Amino acid sequence: MKRLWACLFAVCVLLAGCGGEAAEKQRRDFFAMDTYMTMTAYGPHAEEAMKEAEARIRELEEELSVTREESNIYRMNHRTNESVLLGADAAEAVGAALRIARETGGALDPTIYPVVEAWGFTKDQQQVPSEEALREALARTGWQRAHLTERTLTLEPGMEIDLGAVGKGFAGREAGKVLRDRGVTSAIVSLGGNIEAVGARPDGTPWRVGFRAPDGEGYAGMLSVEDAAVVTSGSYERYFTDENGRRWHHIIDPATGHPAENGLLSVTVVGRDGLSCDGLSTALFVMGKENAAAYWRAHHDFDMILIEEGRRVTVTEGLAERFALRGEYTKGPLEVLRR
Ligand code: AMP
Ligand code: MG
């Protein structure tokens, strides 16, 4: 079976135009949470602050990982009792994931891990599971059967937790918090293409984030942001191709156990809280365009960008003035969703 890991990040930060401040610019690159991360920060406290921000990301990685034996989530998934006392960070992530699960009718389901495992996405040994294996895995999922009371998480036998859908957004938010607390007013963190923007660029203009075209080379669009999280879920971020040449991606519809197929190629959520943005980007991807639009109309704390097959791009009205199509995509329509 052919394995293909997409290594293109959905979005990237454009730093051109900041040349005047080059002397103050500090950059830090590292690998964590299974992806490449880059921080760029300006000002006298930048270097020390980024070092602390990286340490905070590594701390979260250790608590939230499904594979590290010391992590809270590993302990939960290999428990001998039904309840486990989580650390504060793991409890916050699970709590946020369960809240979004409730609000999205289970489109996000932090108990989806047995299904993700059946598809082999956890071990890098992807395969199309048999219907029987999927049924068995699905029977061990269900966010309604996960109960969090303060920091105590209780699951039924056989159930397992996966925070892959919220971890990087959470880490971005926390890194942003460390940078701001250390007095940094201009920085940008990219966690495998998920962005946390601190303030604006040093010259006061917004950060510019480029959206890679999901179906090829170049950019589909460009977004200007300040003090925001920009988090993307895309079917092209992690997938494999089976022997018949069919592509299977990693975002699972918990209702079927199969990768979500609804014409969406990517969903980007822009908001203040990276943790919520990350959970939502995965949930809205599963829900499809119509349901995502209805959810956005009912909730007022985020904006989104949807890219569908056929180079169709939709943005919510809060981004209309800050988003522009690029390259081949300028030939297609840009729909603006209004409340
Ligand atoms: P993201 O890239 O944030 O959309 O997260 C995708 C990752 O979350 C996958 O690689 C799985 O580990 C996990 N996942 C896939 N589908 C779901 C789902 N419906 N709910 C929760 N987690 C999921
Ligand atoms: Mg997500």
C-alpha cells in the first residue's frame, strides 16, 4: 500500500516587508507534536520568550500525546480503572473537546481514537479497515459516554481518547500567552501551518498569512490578521492512497467511521482562542458547508474560510475585507457569508 504524507502546510506566514526591523528579529525552529514549528518574534525579550514558549509547547506535548507512556492521555487509554485524574492542561483540552462535541452534535468526537487506529493513522501504517473492524471500533466511541468532573475523566471499558484535533491550537494559544506575558508585542507562531499571531508586524501592519492551493501549486488566497489564531483542517494534510488509487484522509466522520466526504477540501477557523478554533476546524470540516454556515450564524466568536472542490472559496463577513484570492483562484467565485 502506498503511503503518502502530505508535507505541504495549508497556510504559511509571509514575513517580507519587515526588513527594517531585521536587527530585532529572532527566529526559532523546532519539531514537536509530530510537526515542524516556527516562531518569529521581535523586540528585546524575543529570544528568551520564545525559549519559554517552546518549553510550554513541549510540556503540552508530553501531557496530551497518545503515544508517550508518561502522558495523561496514554495513562487514560491504558487504564485499569474507569477513571483517571488528569493534569490541568489535559483536563482543559478534554473539557473543550467535549463542549465542542456537544455543540456540533458529535462532529468532533475526542473518543474517536479506536477508529483513527483502525485506519492506521496513529502508527503510520494506513489501511482501509474491514467493515467489521470499523463496526467494532465505532462501538468503542461516543463522546456522550465520556464524563469529565473537574479533572477526573471517566470512560467506559474499551474507550480511548485522542486530542489530535485540538492539541496544536491549544499549544499555539499557550505559546502566544507566554510570549505576551514576557512583553512580546509582535510575534507569529506556526505549528505545522496552524498560526498564532501576537499583535501585528513590527511596522504596525497586519501579519499576512498565505493559503496554499489544496489542489496544486501556489496560493489560493491571502489573509491579514492581528492577535488571532488561524487554524486549518484539510483533507490533503494527511492521507494515503490505496491500491486502487483512491485517497483516504484523516478527518473521520464519527457517524460513519469513514473520512468525511462532503466536497470540502479545507476549513480554516479564525478566532481568539486557538484551542476552540482547532476543535471547530475539525468539526466544521466533518459537518460540510451548509451545516458549517448554520453553525457560524448561531455562534458569534469566530470567522472561517472554506475551500471546496472546484476552487470554490467562501469566507464569513468578518474576513471579507481582509481576505483576497490569489493565482488561479482569482478566476473562481469568492462567496461571502452574511448573518
Ligand atoms: P485536525 O487536523 O485538527 O483536523 O485534526 C485531525 C486529527 O484529529 C486526526 O489526525 C485524528 O487524530 C483526529 N480526528 C479525526 N477525526 C476526528 C473527529 N471527527 N473528532 C475528533 N478528532 C478527530
Ligand atoms: Mg482541529
